[in-house]
Amino acid sequence: MNDPNRPGNIDPSPDSPREPEFDRNRPQTQYDPAPPAPEMIASRAQGSAPAGGPGWERATLEKLAFAALNEQKSTRRWKTFVRLSWLAFFIALVWLALHRGTPSSDATVPHTAVVEIKGEIADGADASAEFVNAALKAAFEDEGSRAIVLLINSPGGSPVQAGMMNDEILRLKAQYKKPVYAVVGETCASAAYYIAVAADKIYVDKASIVGSIGALMDGFGFTGLMDKLGIERRLLTAGDNKGFLDPFSPQNDKQRAFALAMLEQIHQQFIAVVKAGRGKRLKETPEMFSGLFWSGQQAIELGLADQLGTLDYVAREVVKTDEIIDYTRRDNVAERLAKKFGASLGEGAVKTLKALPGLR
């Protein structure tokens, strides 16, 4: 029996609240869980587990693997791009080299052929016998060329290169029976004038510099400075004149006389070429062959040039054709790069050989 005074017993009085009883026939309310955290939603959207959740190690490894693969793909693409760029570069070099000196217009139509002689006249330069003579030959051989114009702007240079060009002009003139005209720009001096006198006529601007018919050999001497600084020159030669014109050795009278005789001979060759080319048009003066130079107007008065005129004037009024085609051959960009590349390789090879043991 229940004792109402016994501890732990509950008095089932009608006024005390009762716990709800389970009703099998009543529909039960479903449990509604709390919405997931935003980072969980992002992780599910990306197909990976959140950090600290189940499977996050695998997801991290997959990310690292995909990043490494993407980096390898980017590296391969870059290498491919670089290789294709070098291939295109070398193709462009070959194309430029093969198209050097190609006339810019149709060479079969009647035209005035132009060969430019610009800058220093020297072996290996643009104004060298190799390039100029090749351009002259191409200009003379074309049936459409009515005359050849030497467009000259040069202070001079090598008498050997100038002599080779002068001889070639005379040979081609005799073979093809085409006139040659020289048109002077800023300067036509020394070796440049040596070439110009092979032309049938020389046209100048009134302010052009013309002449300088002479020969020279220059250098420096440091013997006095070496004495003041206490520097001793140790030069060993087999042959009394092997150290001829050495700037660190004193110059003796015998060697000086020999050099002057050689220069005089070259000078006389120059004078003979000028007289042969200009003939009776020359009005010789004591200073004409002294190495002096004159303005274009003075050169006409002395018979060193014929009249004022430009390239367009000669083509239009003398040759009677406005069509001008340039046959000048130049060391183009591709060849210059190739030469520099070859020089760099040669220099690297020499340094490598010097670095080897036993080679000095």
C-alpha cells in the first residue's frame, strides 16, 4: 500500500500535473535538425570534406596532385611556345638571307638601276667590293635597266676595295654598253671619288664635298710617354723591319722613307685613275692632287664633277625613265645576327679551350 507520508512517493492527487501519455493513434511530430554551417555547404559544393571532417586528408592530397599536374601542363606549354618561337625566328633569318638584295620592282620594265655606296669603303662593310660588284653585275645583266646610277655618300676608305670597284665598272660598261652615272650626296672623297671617276658623268649638290685625292697611313707613337713612365718595350723580331710601324718602338729614317715611297706610289695610281676617268674635263691646278677637297660647285668648275643633279633628276631627265630600282646589296639583319651569333660561339669555344688544363 502506498503511504502518503513515505518519502519518494508521489501523491496522485487530481490537482497535480501529469506527464503526457503516448498515443499510438496520434501522428508524431518529426525531428527537424539545425541547418548545416556555411563552410559545410561550401565543402559539399566543392566535393570535398571540411577541414577536420572525415576524408579531409584525401581531399587535400587530391588538391595538391591536381595543382602539380596543372603546373606540369603550364611548363610543357611554355617550353613548346619557346621552341616554336625559336623555330619561327630561324625561319625568318633564312627567309631574310635568301631575299637579300632582291629588287623592289619588276626588273624587266625599263628603269634606272641604282647601286648605293654609303659609309666607309672597306672589306666586310656594306660599301665593299663584294657587295657593290655583285649589285653592279645584277643591274647590268637586267634587260630592263637603261642606265646604272652610283648613289655615293662616303668619306672614302680602302684603295684596294675602291680599285676593285673601279675596274669592275669599266669592265661591265664595255661588256653591256650601258651608261653609268654617279650622283653624290653629302660626300664623295678619297676612295669614294676613286670609284666615281669610272662613271660617264658625275652629278653633285652645290654643297657636296668632293675630292681629297691622296693617300695616307696613320698611327700613334708612345715612346716618349713610355720613357716618362719607366716602361720598357720588349719586342723580339726575326727580320730587321718586322716591327715596322710598331707604336711602342721609335721610328727610324729608313722605315719612314719606305712608307712614304709606298704611299707615293698609291697616290700616283689614284691620279692616273682620275685623269683617265675625267680626261680633258679636268682643269688641273697645283693643288688638285694634294689631298684638298672642294664644294660641289667648285668641283664643277675644276672639272672634278659635271653638273648639279639628284637621283630623280638623272632618272627623269637623263635616263628618261621615272622607274627606279635599287640593286644595292647589304648585310641585312639576319646576316648580322648570324655573324654575331657565330662570333659569340667562337669566343665561347676559345674560352673553353683556354680553361682546359695544359692549354694556354
